[in-house]
Amino acid sequence: MDEASATESATDGRRSARRLPRALANARRRVDRLRLGLGLPWLFALGIVVLVVIGLASALLVARTRDSAEAANHSLEVENAISTMQLLLRRSESGQRGYLLTGDERYRSIFDRSVDEVLPATDRIRILLADNDNQQRLLDQIADLLKQKVDEMKQTVAHYDAGRVADAMALVRSDRGQALNEALGPPLATMKTTEQQLTRSRTETLRGTSLQLLVINLAGLATIVLLAVAATIETRRTQQALRAASEQLAGVNEALEAKVAERTADLVEANDEIQRFAYIVSHDLRAPLVNIMGFTSELEALRGDIAERLDAARGNDDPQEAARDEQLARDVDEALGFIKASIGRMDRLINAILKISREGRRDFHPEPIDMSALVGAIVASLEHQLQETGTKVRIDRLPPLTSDRLAVEQIFTNLMDNAIKYLRPGVPGEIAVTCVGSAAGNVYSVSDNGRGIAERDLERVFELFRRAGTQDRPGEGIGLAHVRTLVRRLGGSISIESVPDHGSVFRVTLPKRWTDVSAREQRL
Amino acid sequence: MTKPVTIVMVEDDEGHARLIEKNIRRAGVNNPILPFTDGTSALRFLLGEDGSGLANSGNALLVLLDLNLPDMTGVEILKTIKSNQHLKLSPVVVLTTTDDKTEIKRCYDLGCNVYVTKPVNYENFAAAIRQLGLFFSVIQVPEMP
């Protein structure tokens, strides 16, 4: 990527980064609207409610229809019963008349069969009319009249049977039967009319109820159709809104990715800048240092020349003068000594910065590493110090790694060095190198029984030029800073646990397989 | 009969230049030293007014070159010298604070003859220059054809 397009894409990224919150808010608003709107679930629930209402109303109306039909039927039955009763009365009457006129036994049997059923017929009507007090009263009246009529007819027949034909005729001629018949007329008519009216009104109700049922069913159907239409529209709207929201989200994602890419580029650039800076600074600082050191040494040489010339000019007899000369020479030596020591120290610091900046830029070459062998070799190279301090080293079987050999070597050399360097005086050292595998990678631990590090210094020891504890060992405070830089570049992490006067454990987590990408991610 | 070797010193730091000169003289080398403090003037001398390098053809030159110059890097000068047909046989000694391995390799690849890192430790520095002086005294700079 050339510079112009890099700038452009960076600007793009920044612009999209500004757009980001707004786009997110839009998407959120869209989804909110979906939630607030008459959602599909509501439509569905409404549909169910409508169906239930229709069902209930239908059931109610059907029940009512059945009731109405039954009632109408009932009225018809009553009418029927009344007619039956009237028929029976007529038949008994005609049987009586036939018998009285002819004396024929067939008429007599017609009479006998009919007359005894007249009153039971009223009983049946009574049962049917149990629910209607008015009709009941009318029926009482009718039953009374009927009883008289039946008695009258039975009496005539009894007279006739007994041979008292004249008595029977006299009874017939008395018109009592006729009078009873006439008296029966109006209540029977009223009763029939009432029942007919009832039938009519009940049939009316039945028709009305059926109509209601039809209307309710049609209305329900219409509602369901409307709801279905609404649901379809709502579904389409929801889908559109969802599509828009997902499109917006995709946009947001893209913007986010652009932002991440931009940040990544920025960070990589910043990191490179720092590395370059460290490199240039350390070089440029070195040049004047060469001069300071060089001319200090020249001065030292000059001092000798001057002293010689002084001696030659003055003659060297006075012991007092000689003592003062010596004192002066010591003072000058002291001053030059301090200057040189400081220059030496400054040179070491600059070299340290240079080294770390160089490590940060060195290309790594991953290769399979037998960690047990690597640590074993380091221990062998430290044999002299180990024997001097009486230190024992235990190395567990260490799982292999695929990583940069030099970097890993430097990491463990530094850690082992430190472990030996900071033992407690008079306590034989015990150092152990162990490892456990984890999802993040292999966790190698270097533990010692040395002087340990105070809690407040645990983070400090990893900083450049910072050291902890009693400053009785040589060093510039570079080792652990260097180790941490390397571990990070290898895509790992380092942590420390320490108890002062008991020892420290350094845990280095390294990915089992180093790749450029994992290291880069780690570094950012 | 060979001409005496002229030492061309391209060094922007005058202190360094002085220290280098002192130590060369201490080594008993009395050849003339031509100091330049920037790349432009050094190149103008080396290539001559016409820029072809012909002016120095036949002159025995030895170039002491610092890599950090204000106007250009010493590498450019090295490249120019080693690609110029009249100058390419002149020995070039790179003297710099950079001890970066890739930088050193690059210089040798471009035809640098000796690479010396200026150590801060003066004794080492002086020793390196004096050894260089001994080297100068025995070196036979071939004449340009």
C-alpha cells in the first residue's frame, strides 16, 4: 500500500468510525420499532380470541336454538294433547249417542274405550303444562267440566243399561250435556290459542337465534380474514425491517472492521516508530559519548604530560610541593574516574535500549525445539556458577515447542541467570524448571528458593532499568524487561509469584506453535 | 613509483575526526588526511568538478567513512565510490557507531573493505585506529588505470 492510499484508507476508517455510533443507534431504533408495533404474536393472540368468541357464541346460540326448538315442540305437543283429548271426548259422545239410539254393543264398546281415556288425557296435558300457571288454571276448569261431562255420559249409559231408557233420554234431553259442551268451548279455545301463540313466538325466537348465529359466524370469518391480511402485511413489514436492520448491522460490522484495521495500522506504525526512535536515539547518543570518553582519555594523558612539564620546570626538591602534586593528581584521577564510570554506565544503558529495540525488530524463525535439551544446555553453561553456590537444578520432562530458538534460549538463560544470581546467601539454591500444558499454550515455570521479591516490586522488575531488593549484584535492570519483550513477541505472557525470603516462581506461557499472526495480535 | 596514499576522512563529528587523526598519527602514519564533514563536499572532491571521478584517477586514495552524515548516509557514498570506475579500487574503511549486523553485511556487500565500530571504550577505539594506521602503512593502493 502506498502512502497516499494508506492515508486515504485511514481517513475512510476515521469517517466510518464516526458514522458507527449513528448507524448502531439507527439499527437499534429499527428493532425497537418492531418490538413496539402490533407484532405478529399480538395478531395471532387476537385471532385466537376471535375464534374462541365465535366458538362460545355459536355454542351459546346453538344451545339457545335447541331450547327454542324444544319449547316450540312442547307447545305443539300441548296442542296435540288438547286435540287428542277433544277427539276422545267427541268419540265417547258419538259412541254414547250411537248406543242410546241403536242399543248396538259396538257403539257401547266405542264409548267404553274412549270415555275412560278422556280424564287421563287431561292428566297428560297437566304434566306438559307444569310450567305454565295460567294454562294450568284453565286446565283445572276444563278438567272439572270434563269430569261433569263424563259423569253425565256415564249416567245416561248406566240408565240405558238398566233399562231405564226414558231416564236416559230425559237426561240427554235435559241439554245438560250440550251446556257442558258449550262451557268447554271457550277455555279450550283460549288454551289452544295461547299455545299457538307460544308456538309462533318460539318459532320466531328460533329464527332470530339462527340468524344471530349466522351473523356471528360471518362476522368472525370476516375478522379472521382481516387478521390474516393484517398478519401478512405485518410479516412483510417485519421482514423488511429485519432486512434493513441486518443490512445496517452488516454496514456497522464493516465499519468496525475498518476501524479495527485502522487501529491496527496505527498501532503497528506507532510500534515501528518507537523501535526506530529507540534505535536512532541510542545511536545518536553514542556519538557524543565516544567524544566524551575519547577526550577524557586524552585529558588523562595530558595530565601526565603537564605534571611532567611542571616537574621539569620547577625541579623536584621540595617534599611539600611533591605531596600537593600528588594530592592534585589524586583529585584529577577521581574526577576522571567518575566521568569514565558514568560514561561506561551510560554506554551500557544505551546498548540495552539498542538491544531491546533490535530484538523487537529481529525476524523470528520458528523451528521445533526440544525444550528439555535447550534448558539442559543452559544449565550446563551455568555449571561454574552452580558449583560455586552449591545449587541443585531439577528439570522435569518439558514438552517441545515450535518457536524461535534464539528468543526462547535468551528467555530461559535470563530466568536461570536471575535464579542463580539472587539466591539467599548461605542457603543452597534449589531451582526447578517444570511445565504444564494449557489451552493457551505451554506454561513453563522456573522456581527458586532465593531471596524473592517484595509484592510492590513485582511489576517493577519487568520495567527497563528497574531493579528490586538490595542492589548488591551487578546489572542494569535489563534482563527481565528483555525477557518480557521476547515473550510478548513470541505471543506469550509472563507472570511472577514471589514470597520474600522464600523464593520466586516465573511462569512463562508460550504458544505451542509460534506464527507471525499470533505474535502480531499479541503485540497489539 | 607509487604516489603516497591520501586519506580522505568523511566524518561529520569533529571530535571523532580529531580523535581518529590523533590515533592515526600516533600509529606513525604521516600520510596527508583530507577531512570532510558532510557527504556533498566529500563527493564533490572524490568525483571532481565534472562528477566523473576522472580527476582522481591515478591518485592513491583511502576513504574513512562515517555512515551517519547530516546530508546523506555513508552507504550512498560507499555505493558511489564502488560503482565509479575510477574510484572503485580505492579501499574504503567504514567507521561508525552502528554495530548492527545487517548494516555491516550491507556495507561489505557494497564493497567496503574494512568495517570498524567506534567503541565508547577509548582504549579499544584507539587500538582499532592504530591498527588501522598499521594497515595503512603496509597497504598498497593500486593506481587507477
